[in-house]
Amino acid sequence: MKFFEDKIVWVTGASSGIGECLVYAFIKRGASVIASSNEPAELERVRNSCGGFSERVICVPFDLSDTSGIEKTVKEVIDQKGRIDFLVNIGGISQRATIVDTPLWLDRKIMEINYFGTIALTKAVLPYLIKQKSGHVLATSSISGRFGFPLRSAYSASKQALHGFFETLYLENKKFNIKASVIIPGRVRTAISFHALDSEGKEHGKLDDGQAKGVLPQRAAEIIIRGMLKNKREILVGKNELMLLNIRRYCPWLFFRIADKIKSM
């Protein structure tokens, strides 16, 4: 419990799902939290839900699709809190459209949010971590960030890109005592499928069957924190669907047969 006591943790995607549950989990462990998303009212709800500990939550809303002022935002946070110990990039968006039906502008939008939004905040925070010679940065991928999956072409590509970036970040900066991890969720019972974008850029508006059977976000948050405590390079979150990672690696022909039959992930 004392590992996070008096630490400063920045969580994106903090207005719902895994991000929201992480805010509560870190507060419970004595940390102060910077909570970010593009929904200011929902961030305030999360802060108020922390009850007597709400003074330890600062709401810093911004949109991952437009990080043009992110350096200023980061400086303001540093000026107020003095340091950042953990940056937990949870925010992102999913997709439900075939490649042939997905216009290029939509590929760019998903990549802008999931990849460029995440690395823009990370690159703005990194110099401060180097200066303080400590820190732990996490990015959220997906099991479909390790392989292709139907209706997820841009989503899968954006998540796969994060692996290359954050593995490089770790290798370049471990000399500064900076850690980097990638969270790999499978099925988690959140609203991600509701907000996933269809071929017109509109919300999918449905809870996928696979999503409905996933682990609760509270459970996902605890798994992530356990992975942070163990300094895992990759933190796997989910149930039996995680077996697909090993099947894809060691028996690719079987993976493609299984993936072809799965309706949703």
C-alpha cells in the first residue's frame, strides 16, 4: 500500500472505465492523481466520488486528438505538483469497420488519438522525468495490438505502434531510472465498444458480446497496479482470450482459424 503513498500519478481516460477505477485505486493507496480526459463534467464526477480524498485529485481536461498545447499543460501541472512519478496513458478509442469501408481520414483520426495523442503527452512529460531521474510511464495497447483483428485495422495499427515507441523509450531512458510498461487488455467490461467509431466516424453504440463477458474495470485496475509493483514490461489484463497471444506466436495457422470465427473482442 505504501508504494504509491505521496506519489503523483497522471491518468488519462480517467472519466470512465479502467481509467476511472485507477483513479480510485491510486487514491486508496495514498497517491495524488491528475485526472485527464476530454469530458470535464465526468472528471469532476470522478473527483467528487473520491469523497474526503477529493482534494488529492486535480482535473486536467484535454483532448487526445488535439495536443497542440500539451507542453503548456504539462508545465502547469509540474508547477503545481512539483513532479510526476507515474504517467498512465489509458485514454483512446476503438473501431468497428472493415478496411474497405474505412476512409483515410478516419484512419488518421484513430491514429491521432491512440498513438500521437499518447506519445505527445509522454514526450512532454519525459524531460521532467529525466531531470528528476525517476518515473514510470505506461501506455495502453490491446491484445489486438499484437495481431490483426477484423473490424479493427486502424485501432490495431495504432496500438501496435505504441509497442515500438514504448520499448524504445525504456531502452533509451533506463539509465535515468525511468521505467516503461505496456498494458495489454483483452476483454474488459467498459464502454469502449459503445464509443468505437464505425465507417462514418459515428459511435458504434453497442456493448459487444465479448466485452460484456470481460473482467470488470475494477479488477483490471488492480491487475495493472500489481504489474506496476512488479515492474512488468507488459501487463496482461483479461481472461482466456489472452491465450490468443501465445497461439499467434507459436501456432499462427491456428490463430487465424480462431480469429476468423470470433465475432468480437
